[in-house]
Amino acid sequence: MFEFHNSMVGKSKYFKRIENPDTRCGSCIQRVVKAVFDWYHYDENAPSYSEIEFTGRLGLNNKPIYKFVK
């Protein structure tokens, strides 16, 4: 996920800076996950996948929560 995040820096407002995956820092991981989910949820240019569905809820730091559709 870090690789994808870092490749999107400068291409979307949700990816503000390069994150270092080697730190294994909990807050770094949460920043990357939140940026990816915010991009997927709010950016109209992001792809959509039928395998996941928005639950209608927001989690920690207002991160959109998704679930797998069976």
C-alpha cells in the first residue's frame, strides 16, 4: 500500500507526501491507509470495485469504512 501511496503523491490532493514504509510506524501506516480510502471514496477519478461496498459509516479520523460483498 505504501508503494501505491507514494506513486500517487502529486497526482491527487489526498496524497500529500512520500511516506517511508521502513519505519513501521503505526501513525505512518494509518496516514497511508486513510489517504488511500479517502481517495477511493471521495475522488471521482478513482476506480470503483463491485467487490467492496461502503457501509455508510466513518471510522477513526473519518476514514470511510468498506466491507466485502459476497
